Amino acid sequence: MKVGGGAAGRWAPGRRTGWQSWLAPGSRVRRMDWALLGAALALSVLGAALVYSATRGRTQLTGGDPYAFLERDVLNIAIGMVLAAGTAWLGPRRLRDLVPVLYGVTILMVLLVLTPVGATINGSRRWIMIGGMSIQPSEFVKVTIVLAMALLVATKVDTGDRARPDNRGVVEALAVAGVPALLILLTPDLGQAMGIGVIVLGVLLASGASVRWIGTLMVVGGLGVLAVWQLHLLDQYQINRFAAFADPALDPSGVGYNTSQARIAIGAGGLMGQGLFHGAQTTGQFVPEQQTDFVFSVAGEELGFMGAGALIALLGVVLWRALRIARDCPDLYGTVVAAGIVAWLAFQAFENIGMNLGIMPVTGLPLPFVSYGGSSMFAGWIGIGILQGIHLQRPLSA
């Protein structure tokens, strides 16, 4: 009698089926950072509800379909999770080999924004249209800058040639970040350029670069901001935004309208909020761009201090797990990449929530995983996939 053939052989005791092998101790599924994944997914689901609340009554945006933005946002989340899974499957080593190609593609995309291919939305020229879909290249640039800078500052260190990156490696890394940053400034997109600056500092700090480099960059950055202001390189709407930030009471029906209405909405939420889909400011459509730049005002008004605090706590979980991954990574490249992602997401979250509260200028940076927007959602989930790939490369005993 054959023991190995037929159904008896396939279901023999001790033999794992496909799904059993996925869940076996030491499998990739079991070793994933589920807290990181769960927090990012919870933020995305909460964001979809807030986006629906902000847009369901805006017929001029939805074309009469109250579910239009919700359906597209859910689709963006699904695509983002697929991108995260693919990035995690590639892993940091194979992704490292693709860095030159990815960097070149994103630079080309930013250059296309400056050509007739570039699209202007809400007065800003930051997008390109591909197959009827608007893509914001600057969101993907942040991913490739993190990967490219990490590759340059960590290569010799990981091979044991030295304990920290040398001056040449730092200069090359700064050049890699500087080229897309200058192109993004030309679009112009000051918020994304500021985000790149924070990423650069985060990468250099994590790589162990000399403190002199950090100090020099901070001085140069300050002088650069001063030069941009003195040379009148900002568009008028950007100057107006900074003026409204410097003086919150300035023209509340004009340049200060957005932030004024956002603060009113958040303040009206109180401790427990007015209830999801029942915010007076949100239902009355008083806050412009509430599904993107000012989505946090929906959380503040409808979910109150407790709900908005829970949203911030979920962002904190994402950053905490990413920092753990950076700390536990066995090589400097993975550590620097994870730290760069932390700097990117932390600054963007702080800036977005800050501009809703009036403690930061309005820059148009979305709230990670929460604001409506395909490019931002895709880039954020790619970042989660990269972190998962770094986490999975740890030895089983770790």
C-alpha cells in the first residue's frame, strides 16, 4: 500500500498545507510587524471615514455621487497595500540594487511637471496626468531620496571600511537630495522641499555623520530660507500663507479663512466631538480642502479631543514601531532607511496637524494615511512595505 500517494498522502499527519506553512513559527507572515501594519491600516480606514464625511455633501466635487471620494480612497488604500506587499517581498537587498533606476525615474517625473505635461490643480503645478490619473511625483521623490542617501552613506560602513560615513559620502548624499529638492522648489512646492530637508537631517543623524555637518546644514538651511524671502522667490499665495501664520487674526475672511475655519471646527468638537458625519462646520462646508489639507479638522470636530488624540496615538504607534525597526536592524543601511522614513512621516504629520491648529504655516502637506490623495497614500504604504522588509531580514533569533 502506498503511503505517499492520494489524499492520504496529501493530508498525512505532520505535513503542512500551504496556509499552515504561512502561519508556521518563523514564517514571514508570523514575523511581520503586525502593530505597524495594524496602525497604518487603522489610520487609512479612519481617514476614509473622515474623507467621506468631508465630501459627501460637496456636489461640486462629487458630481452628485456622495460616495465618489470614498470609493476612490478605498481603492487607493487597496493599491497602496499591494505596493507595500510587493516592496516587503522585494526586501531591502533587492530594493537596494534598484535604487539608481528608481531615483532616475522619480527625477524624470519631477522634470515632467515643469513641462507642458505638468498639470495645474487648485493653482499649483505639482502633478502629471497619466491615464486620467493625477500623480504627484514629489511624494515618491521622498522615498527614493531616503533609499539613495542611505545607500551612499552606509555602503563603506557596512563593508567594514570605517565606523562612520566619510565627507565624500556625505557630499554625494547631499547632492542626491539637493537635485530633486531644487526641482521641487521650481514647481514651486515649499512644503515638500522642507520635508526633504528634514529627511536629510534624519538620514545624516542616523548614519553617524559628523555633528559639524548637521550644524552646517542647519545654518545653510536658515540662510536659504532668508535668501528665498529676500529675493522674492515665493508666489503671492505662499507669502499670504506665511502672513496668516504670523498673524492669525489677519484677514479672517481672506488669506486667514482656511486656518480660521479649521480652528473653529476643531474647537467646536470639545472632548467627545459632535459625532461622525454630524459636524456643523463640516456639514456646512465651511472648511476648504477639508478632505486633503484640513482633514484633521474633521476628526477634531466630529470625534473631539479623544478621537483626534486616538488618531495622533496611531501615528505615534507607526513612528514607534519604525524606530524599533531602525534600532534592531543588523546593518547601517536598513537603520538609515528606517530612520529616514521616520523623519519623513513625523515631519509631515506634525506640519499637517500643526497647520490645522494654527501653530504651523499652511504648506499643503497631507496627513500620512489619512488625507485623500493617491500619490500620498501610495508613497506612505510603500514606506510601510520598506519597513516590513527591513524587519523581516532580522535573524530568527533576534
